[in-house]
Amino acid sequence: MIDSLFFTIVGLFGLFSWVTDKRKYGQLSLLLLFVSIILFARNGFSEESQANLLLIHLILYLVFNFTSSLYLKGEWKKFLGLISSTTFLLWQGSQFQFLGYPVVFNASNVLLLPILGAAFPLIIEMKGKWLARFFHLDQQVLTDRLDLLGAALLLVFAHFFGESLGLILVGVAFYGSSVYQQSSRQGSSFLLLLAALLPVLSNQLVVESLELGSRSVLLGLLLGAGMAFWFSLDSRDKQNSPLQKILYFLFPLLLYGFFVFIELFKEHLGGIPAGIAAIFAIGIAFAASSHENISIRSALVGMTIAVLLIAGVTLPGKKAIQKPGLSRFEQLESGHDLQAIDFQTNDSIPSSPEKVDEGQMQKKMENEGSESTKESQKEVENKQESAPTNELPTGQWEIVSKASELTFELGPQGSKTTGAFQQINGLFSITPEAANSSVSVKLPLKGFTTYNDFRDESLMEEEYLHASSFPEVSFQSDSWLQKGKQMQVKGKVKLRGISQNITLLMKVVSIDQDEKGPFMLLVGSSQLDRSKHGMESDPKIGDLVSFQFKLELRKKGL
């Protein structure tokens, strides 16, 4: 909540500057916004000690150049941003993990990005003067457009070398250099820092990805562009009272809040993804426009980020419950493809060893002669070798619920609903003859979640899961086909009192032992058609439910 408080203060300060028409505070509100973004970026670092020093360096760079632009005179001061950016060379050899991406400060990585970001405004200014004279264009307008083009090039270049941290470095340096020039030129640094902010926001608010084709993202982009256009209508009419200006500001902000919180009632129509996309659209629109009112930019972005962070905390069930026991799987994922379950449904593996009557076979050999004897002996050996040998440790293995997870998704691309069963009970019976192995699983619906409490309550009703009459989902295997440590298990899943045949594809990825005894780690997948369990078919919601699961198994009784 401390981050949302910072952005709220920035938003209110920008709003105060705009309402009271104190434009001299506009640049200060923008500086405070950038400082808040840098402070928020600390959430992306895996180690805070050295990262805090880097963030302090970035803030001091901003403050130094902002202060110098106010009190120093002369043309030479515009080079201070570039000169002071060389202080980042002191980070030579330092390494960071930012949002899981390794960043190294060397010449082939991000070391020179701050210098490049600070140099771009100066290069663009020189090119703008030359092109304006050559093509007889307005120099200021042309320079503003070149700034946006330069920001786009920097965005691609910085992201290639340093991902989100690279964007922060060039965005801060771009501002440190452009702060000595016209205020309209700072829209590009505004865009760069917002682009760097979005992955941190997504990570903090547990948004896995923003699919451009999804309704929520498209809605957010249009909403953000509309909000920026709304404020471009500001005529600076001196007759508007402070109250009128506040209402003018609140209208799009309330609309933004409505579409962020509407996810409580209608998923994929708004929500967190729409809010994040709207912020990026605001950055693009303000960078592309000639809107010079810095205060309103800071107020709008500060308040929208604050609303988004508050939504991330207050929306019920937005974050899945984390299970510490799943760390075993996280350690494996770097070296194992957990989805590589190579099983074809037409694979032929003997379901049980075929019994051979050796006495009858011997009599047959005596009658058919030596040639037949050799062939029959070979047949006996082949029959005996066909008996499957189980590579897995045998016995009764229980599912450890607190160290296991079962997640699911359904719906069309771009509008998928995801969820999980947070409680998993079950038993694997592993026998020496693999085909005789079995598994039974029970999933209590009290552990069912789609990370939205309002929707979960609706799904428990008779129309969907009918939890009052059928409080659990169960699975019981009928057949077990095994190749080494991979299994194809067929059986019946019972949902809403209706049983249907499904197939599980599973793979044991680790067999180990710790102080508690032996354990196995198993991953797998399956799918079912919910419409075959008494629920009405709906292509908008989706009928085919895909499951992914990670299970830790422990010997029963240990």
C-alpha cells in the first residue's frame, strides 16, 4: 500500500498544480512521478541491497539535472545531462536480477545505455535544426516528432540489451538530458519510463501476459487513448472554477476505476490487464501530442497507477495461494521439460505378461524336430522378456496436497479463465507389474478457485458445479500404460454426479529422498468437456477444460 500512497500523493500534487494554474510546479510533479516509478521498480529486483544503491543513484541523477535546469544559465548547461550520465560507468561489472532477467553492467550489455539515453535528445535537436531548414518545416514541431521516433528506437534497443531495467536506465537519462529543453520534449522520457513500469506492474499484480487481441487489453488501450484525448481538450479557460476543473479531472478517472473494478462481475471486460494497457496508451498519446501541461500528465498517471495498485490489493482472490512445497518443481524446471510427455494413444505395451505352458511347448518341440525346437525356445524367451518391469518404486504413494497443485484453464484465446484446486487428495498404487498400477484422486470443491470470489460463488450454484449436492470431483483409473517413467492412465472423472472417460498423461521427473523419507515428483495434463457433465454448452465461456498438475508423492504411512 505504500506504493499506492506515493502515486496518490504525486497525482494530488499534479492536480493541485493544474487546478490552481501554478505551472511552475508542473516540472516538479513530473520529477516526483519519475521518482515514484523508480522506487516502485525496487519490486523487480531479487536482491535489494545493491539494487537500492542503484536506485538512489538514479534518483540523485534526476534531482541533480532537475535542479541544474532551474538555476544554471547558459547554453552549455544542456550538456550536463550527458556529462552526468557518465557516472553510471561506476557500475562496471555489477550484476543484477531484474524480473528474473540477468543484467550485467558491461560494454556489451547495459553499461552504455544511460549515456545513449542522455545523448539522444542532443542528437535529435541537431538533426531537427538541419531537417527543419532543409525541408522548411517548423523546428519545434519536427523536433517533437523526432523525439517520439527516437524514443521508439531507444525502447527497442534498451529492451534488447537490458529488458525492463534497460528501459529504466535510458528513460531516466533521456529525462536528465531533455529537462534542459522545452517541456514538450519530455513526453518521450515519460513514455520510456512508463514502458519500463508496465512489466513491474504486471509482475506485482500477478498478470502473466498481456495479449493484444484480448478484449480487456483492447478496451484498456482505447480507454487510455480516450482519457488522453479528453485532457487535450483543456482550453485553459480562466473562467473555470477549481471545482469545475476537479470534476473535469474526476470524470475519466472514475471511468477508469469502473473498468478496472468491473472484473468483479464480468471477466475479460476490464480488470487489471485493461488498467495496465490504459496507462501505456496514455503514455503514447501524451508523447505523441503537443500537450504541454506537465501537471495534468503527472496527475493522471499518478492517480491511475494508484487506482490500479489499490485494485490489486482489494480485488478478492486476485492472487493464488502460494505453496512453499512447490519449490522442488521450480528447481527442476530449469533442467527438465515438464511438458515433454511423449505418449501416443496407439502405443502398444503388453497390459500383462502372457503366461506360457512350458510343458505343452516342450511336447510340441519334440514332435516338430530340431528346427522347430530352436524357434519355439526363442518364442518362449521372447514371451518371458515381454513382461513389463516397473522402473518406479512400488508401494502406496499418497499425494502431498500442500506441495502439489492442479491448475486449469478454459475459454477462447485472449479470454481464458484460469483457476486451481488448492486441495488435492489421492493415492497412487505402484505395482511390480506396471499394468496393474492404479490411481484415485479426490478434489474437494471447497478448495476450488478462479481467483475471483464473486465468480467462485456463482460457479458453486446448481447451474455449474452444484457444490451443495456434489462437494467433490473424483477420478478413478481403469487402465495403466507405462513407458519407463511416463504413464498414460485412462479412467473416469466424476463431476456433478456424472462420470465420463478421460486420459491422463503423466511423467515422473524426480525420485529422491529427504529427512522425511522417499518421495516422487510427478507432472501431467488432461482435459475434459464440461458440457458432458450436465453444464450448458457456451462457446464464450468455453467447454473444453485443460488441466495441468504437479504432484509430490510420499510413501503411505511414513
